[in-house]
Amino acid sequence: MSSFIIPIIILIIISYAFYKKENLYNDFLDGAKEGLQIIYTIVPAIVAMTFAINIFLKSNIISFFLNVFNFAFKSIPIEIIPMAILRPFSGTATFAILDNIFSLYGPDSFAGRLASTMQGCTDTTIYVLALYFGSIKIIKTRHALIAGLFADFIGIIAAVVIVSLVFK
């Protein structure tokens, strides 16, 4: 049944356009042109953000943060710290860290549950701001960056507290 859903939806759209006497092909081409224009405006922001993330990852700044935070957080698995640091920058990098935590500890371990909860409680704030604000040429983010990073910080704290209370 699920393999028929998309063709059925397409047939419904075509039937509705035929009923309304719309030129569906021209509308489709106009939408494709708009999509290409959007891609044209978004790609530079994506390239810049990818470049910045790669510089951050290759600079070994994560190992510096791990050494700093290792003394502060004894009850949190050390593998969680890079995830908390990278989450505002890159969802893909944190998914790789999450996969590594699952491989080391398992998804039902304290570290696996904490990493999963942290993944759900936070967002890729800097990536989203760079992509969406950059694509529409907003240079000054005003309070969006501070509010987004504060929300990520609260999400990380909430993840640690909730998982510690529920699963420890």
C-alpha cells in the first residue's frame, strides 16, 4: 500500500489541476525555476558553513575542550562533551558522535540515552542562522544567536538533569 501513496497523491494533484483548468506543466516549470533560484542563494551559505565546521574540527580545539571539561564533569561520560560542543554547529557531526556512543556503550546505556536526549533537546543553531539568514542576506542576527545558543545550553542542562533523574 505504501508504494502507491505517492503516485496516488500525484494523480490527485493532476486531476485537481485538470478540473481547475490550470496549466500544470507551466506551473511545474515555474516552481522548478524558483527552486533553482533558492538553491543558488542557499549554496554559498552552505559552503561557508561547511568550511567553518571543517576548520573547527581539524584544529583539534575539541581535544582542548575535553581536557578542560574533564575535570568539571565527573558524572557525565566524556564522549558527551564533544557532542554538546558541536551540536550548535553541525547535526551530521553530532550524529556521528551519537553513533560512536551507541557503538561504545549501546543505545540503552546512560551515555546512549543522554546523547539521544541531548540530540533531541538541542538544535544546530549556528548552522541554521548561517544558512537561512545568509540566504536572505541578513548580516546582523541581533538576538537570534544569543537566544538560540541559550536555548541549546538549557536543552543540554535539561537533558543531563532529566536523564540523570529518570535513568540513573
